[in-house]
Amino acid sequence: MDKADKIATKGVNKDFGFEINRPFYIVSQLPMNKVVEMQGGTNVVLKRWRANQRQQQFVFDNVSKTVKNMNWKNYALDIQNNGRSNNLRTTASINSRWW
């Protein structure tokens, strides 16, 4: 264990295709290009893009291998029903399983 590699905090995670700890938006392909916004830490809704709103920005956390919101960093995105649902939600329990 003392010879384990350090976990990267920046750069690109080639396994998942994300830049580590770099903010990004999740943009809908529906008309008007709305973005995903977290409200109150647990609700995920589509809203009109607004500049520099931390509720609309997400980052890939390379330690837990999850996507987290910039405003509520203790919640991670999750797909309900073990990935067999269309519902996107957030959970406080970190589940890094990728569907």
C-alpha cells in the first residue's frame, strides 16, 4: 500500500473521458439548449443557462469516480433503479458504479 500511485487531481481521466475537477455543463438536446441545474441539493431540473451559476456546473471527482455539483459537493449524480430508469437524481451516498 505504501507504493500506491497518488490519485490525480487534475488532467484527463482516460477511463471515463472527463477532465478532472474542471467545471462543465450538462446540456439538453431539446430545443433552447437548457442545462441541468440542481435546486436545493437534491432536485435536478432543466433550466435556461445563466452565466457563472454554480448550481448548473458539475465536476468529475476522480477520487470517488462520480459527477458532483459545484454548489453541493456532498451530492453525486445518480440514475434511479440501478441505471434502468430515465430519472436523474442526486444522492448523498456515493455510488461510483457506472451503468
